[in-house]
Amino acid sequence: MLQQKKHKKYFWIIGIIVLVLIAVLVYFYVNKTKTESDFNHLIMKTAIVEGSSSTNSIRILNEGSREESYSLKVVGLEGLVNLDENNFILGPGEEKNLKVTFNAGDNQPDVYVGEIIADSESSSRIVPVILEIQSKEEVLFDSNLDLFPKGEDIIPGEKLTASIKVYDLANIGKNSVDITYFVRDFAGNVLVSESENLVIDKTYEFSKSLDLPDNIKLGYYVLGVVVKYGESTGTSSLYFKVVEVKKNSSNEMFLWIIVLAGFFFFMFLILFIYSIYSRDELLREIQKQYSREIKRQREMISARQIKDYPRLKTKDERKEYKKAVKEVRKQREKCIKEEYEERVSRFKILKKKNNLNALKKQAAKWKSLGYNTQILEKKYKMPSVNKIHQMVREWKKKGYDTTLLEKNKI
């Protein structure tokens, strides 16, 4: 048992070391790939109704070690997006939540894009913004879209393919609608635009491919879809990234190296632990034999208890019977444990002498003998139902309070 506890101690120590190493690797990976441009990954997307307004917020955090002066401006969405403050100062570690107001004004329903640029002395941060303005009238037909394959980046000159589903929200029935597809950058420039008329009956799902220019710049873009039916205009949009190659291979490779290194380290750890335990196979067999005998005794006692319990007539008899069975189980397990501990002690003495043959012979002998429990089972016999009946009757005749039975033993 001491050897097993020692092994468990080693296991936990090694496990903690592994967790610390993984945490350190993840920390360095995250900080290696984190740059100021990560701020660009924050996209503000809002949908409002024609002629209405809405508010949101943006958090600016000074992660530097000195005071910074910030200047913010809106590009491409002037008049549509307003900030409650454009200039402010933040100390090291300070942050500021700015209120951003989206105001449709007199602008027509469409998908509008632009940027909020936050300049400081040491950096320039950009928040891309998507504003969808839908018609004031009830939107009768609307759409949703997703890239195909889902989540894939695009490379210059490649086709942009989207899965589009158009819905008849008002159950108008079979009707034709005008649909416009376009790709815009966050400066508001239209790179690609197409329109067509489609007949919609309840729902219509299809794919649409648009050719991106070969000379398109790397960065983020917006795919927008506008569905018009009479005075109703529904909008939907998503943003995607144009990259030089699919998925930054260096970052992905670094991540896979971490994963594989962690996997092989865990494999080594498992083999190491297995090698430690395999050296004590004989001791484990002794432990298993002890566990099997304890289980056998409990099953025997439980089987007898199930047989006898229905024959007990009163609550006092059942209470006394349970108490007696508990004591029998306790004494039997105590004796078996003492013999087991004696065997373990003998095993360790032989192990210190490095006499492997003597260890094997002794372990084989114990295995063949098992635990001789005949004397034990006679000494600590299960309580007799008749004896319980008789005991309770005698105590009641003598006028004893039977509630005191809990303090008596057979």
C-alpha cells in the first residue's frame, strides 16, 4: 500500500508538471500570435430599421506602460455612426467604454460598411463596422447566408461561394423578388456586384459564386445580400478574410507541434507510470486477492441478511439484527486486513533482499492458499433469527426499555 501511495504521489507530481508545461506553451502561443492587428478581429455589426437609431459600446484599453492620448474617427459611415467622445487620455492599464450611436437618418435600406479608427502615440487600432438598414415597412422577404465551405478564408482571384436561403416571412405565396449581391471593403468601395430576379415559394435555398479581383488586397471584406419586394427591403451580411495562403500555415504548424508534443509527452508519461506499476505486479496481485476476499465476505453476509430479514417480526428485532450483522462484518474484515498487512510486510522484506525467486514462490503460495476464513466464520457467526427473537422477548419480560437495545451487542 505504501508503494502504491508513493506511485500515486509521483503521478500527481508529474501530472502537475505536465499541466504547467501545457499552460506555459499555450501562454506563449497566444502571446506570440497576439498583435495589435488582433483588434481588427472585433467586428461591430448592427441591424436597424429605416429612420431609427440604436446604441452600442466599444472598449478601449491602454495595455502599455505609459500614458496614451487617443484620437478616434469614423471612416465610411459619417453621419450613420457617431461617437460620444473622440479624444481622451488613458493611463497605463486604464480602459474606457465609448458609446457608439447608429442613426439610419434618411438613408435608404442597404448594407453599409466602414471603420472606427483609434489612433494613439504608439499604435493605430481599427474596428470594422457593418450597419444593416432594413425598410420601415414590414420585411416580407429576408435571407441568411453563409460561406461555403463554412469558415474558409479566400485567396485573391478565387471564387467567393455562399450558401443563401431566402424566406417568405409573410406567407405571401409564390412571387418574384429582386436580389442584389455585392462585396465591399471597409472603406465602402464596391468590388463586385450582381443582381437578379428570383421566384420564391415559401423558401428558396441556393448557392451563389462571385469572382473576386486578382489584385484584391489582403484583409477583411463584407458580402451583402439585399432582397427587395415592393416597399419591403431585407438585408443580410457576413464578413470574410482574404489571405495570401489558406490558413496561416506557420501559426497552424506551431499549434500542431504543441499538440503533438503534448500527445507524445502524455504517451511517455503513461508508459513511465506503467513501467513503475509493472515492477510491482506481484504486490498488486496480493492486493487484488485481499479485495476479492473482502468482497466475498460482504456478499455472503448480504445473502444471509436478505434471507433472514423477512423472518424478523418487530422493529426492535430488525434493529438488533442489523447491529449484530454490522459487528460481524467489522470483525471479519478486521481479521482479513490484519492477515493482508502481514503478507505485505513479508513481501517488502523479501523485496529488500532482492530475492525475486523467493518473492514469486511466496506470492504463488499465498495465491493458492487464499484466505482461510473457516475459523473466522465460526468465531464471528451471523446472528441467529431465533436468538434475536428470544433475546428481545426476554428483555421485554424483564421490563427493559427496548430502545436501549442499540447499546447492546450479541
